[in-house]
Amino acid sequence: MNAHSVPLAEQPIDARALRDVLGHFATGVTVITTIGDNNAAVGLTANSFSSVSLDPPLVAWSLSLNAPSLSAFRQHPAFAINILCDQSKELALKFARPAPDKFENVDWHAGEDGVPVLQAAAATIECQTETRIPTGDHEIYLGRVINFKQTGRRPLVFHKGEFASLGGSI
């Protein structure tokens, strides 16, 4: 049997090659936060964020089923999407790495439902979890927007494995 006789859906996908192709899609960089055990602040860097609907106001993002913070996001009814500004590359890296206290030396305040809102964000979107959808090796979170703000700062962008800043409109 050759590759042309196997339906496309059954052909194996090279995960590394797919990741490289997906990297061509430039995304914003977010730190998604919630509250964990003992009211501890929990957060992680993610670029799997998108708007879903304006009426009702819904957003979505996905979390790996292997993420150490999975139980916190499953247990707390709310989360915040902190869209990082272009001066926040180190903050993005900090929240992308395992650490006992990712919030050490990070300026933040408790937003709606107590979720951490980062001062360094270009914009924040606070949400109540509407639903969770397990799919593949991730869980998709659908959130109803309950509060939001923007600062006017430029967003941090991620493209092909590198951080960038938007220089302005074209």
C-alpha cells in the first residue's frame, strides 16, 4: 500500500513539521491566570487564545492535559487573559517555565473573582468559565467575558519561535 492509497486522515503527521508550519501564524502572547490551592496565584504563558463571540461575549484558549496548573483551572470558576505588551518578553518567558512561585516580583492585583491581573499587560480580559471541552491532548476553555481593559501599550507578538513588536499600522 502506498501513501496515495491511505486516506489523508489516517496518514501519520510529523508533529515537529506541523509545529513549524503553525509557527507561521503570528500570534499575540498572553499569560492566563487563575487561583489555585490555598488561594495561590496560578499562571502560564499561552498563545492559543482567540475571540469567539461578541453576543454573548466569549473567548477561548487551550491548556495541555499535562500542564501542572490544569487542576487549578478546572477548580476555579474564573480566569484572566493578560495580553502582554511588547516590553514583557521576560514575563512571557517566566510564566512559560516551571517555578515554585511564578508571581514572585510580578506586579499584579486581584481582579473580578480574585483572579490575578498583571500590571504589565497591554490588555486584560477577565472571564468566568463557561465550559471546558476535552479534545486531543488539550482542554479548550470557553470563557464569558465579565470585565476588560486596555492600556494603549503595543502587544507582544510571537512568530516562528521568536518574539516581536508591532511597529505600527501598514
